[in-house]
Amino acid sequence: MKIPIVMAAFGTTGKALETYSFIDEKCKKRFPEHEIFWAFSSRMVKDLIKKSRNIDLLFPNQVLSQLKAKGYLWAVVQSVHLTCGHEFYRLVEDVKGCDIRTSIGLPLLSNFEDYIAVVRAMQSAFCSLRNEAVVMVGHGTDHPSCSSYAALQYMLNQKSGGRIYIGVIEDGWPSMEEVVESVKKSGYKKIRLVPFLLVAGIHFKEDLIGKEDSWKTCFEREHISVVIENKGLGFNNGIVDIFFKHIEDAIDVIPVS
């Protein structure tokens, strides 16, 4: 039996679920001999999807229990988180308690090669720009992995001439106000607003482009025009390939029976 692959995400609702479908299709083509399953860690999302679509999403431990019952001895659990933060380590703890043996694929930004690959995948966001900045907005975290944002910004700016700014929505640094002030001081009158989120879901609609106190409106109040990138990272083939590389790494450490 080929090792099954469990794609483990936080979850989302509404149209943004299309992102997971896109990744799933790509994953099945990349690993045609492996069964692909999805698991979601957010109870809130699970309840909302059940109520709105009558679809039962499964937690990672539920999927793994089903695989154990089918006779599988091993499974790959691929995190589709962006950094090794709280949600990733909760996934690790959740998986530890399961009866089936697992090999965990790491999040997007896990080693130096990942950063290089992300820079390469994101170059299309800035390679053709002239007199405008690119503002990439991530979720943010109070976990030490928050340093990933600063490291990535530094590496992106080595390729872009200093036109990339990365900020976060919630916990961490830098905040929206700090990024807007930095862009303003640099003299830019136009920016491209890019969600550094796997899925352009509720955070994108409310925090990035919403009508009140969003990143978009904050820039516009400073007379800086905004061009919106409306797709999350999950639709970027280069980003998806990094996750697939991590799946391959996780498969490689499983003993051959």
C-alpha cells in the first residue's frame, strides 16, 4: 500500500475553498500513486461549513484514525501553514497522539532553500514594476517564527531594489501603520497589495481590502493608489511546488517495508 498523504490546513469558508481544490488537483497529478486526504484544524470553520454546506470536514486525528482502520501503517501529514508557528506545533501535538505512524511535511518557510524558492515564486509580483512598491500582508503571529517575515522581506529586497514591504494583520511586526508610514516616507504614490496568505479569504476581504480601516483604505487616505492582487499563495504554482517538495522529503524518511 502506497503511503497516504494528508494535507493539513487551518481551514476557510466560502469561495476561498477553491484554493484547496486547486492544490488538491495539483497534488494528485504530482503523486498519482498516493491517496490524498484533507484535514482541517479550525473547529469554527468545521461548524460553519457543516451549517452552510452540510459538509463534514475532519480534524487531522479523525483522518488518521480512518487510515489506521483501513490498514495503513504510515501516513504523511503535510502542513499547509506558511511558518512553523503555533498552528503547526498544535498539528504536531495532535498527530503525536494517533495510533498510526506519521511523517510530517514542514510548512512553507522552514529552511533557507524554502526562502530562496519563495523569492523565486514571488518575483512575478514585482519584476515588471517600475515606480511602485509591493506590499505583502501576512497573518502575523506572536510565536518566534514571526521573524520569518523580516527574513523574507530582506531576501526579496535583494532582488527587487528595496521595493518590497511585508506587514502583518494581527500579532507581530510590522503593523499596518508602520508599513504605510515607511512606504509614504519612501515617496511611492502607487503600491501593489499582495496577500501573503495561502487563501484570500475573510482576512483578505475584511482586513486587506475592506471599506473601513483596511490596508487599502489606509494607503488611500495617504493619497497612495492601490492595485489589488486578489489571489492567495495557494494559486501560485511555485509556492505549491515547495509544499510538494516537503511531501517528498517526508516520504523519503519513511522506512521501506
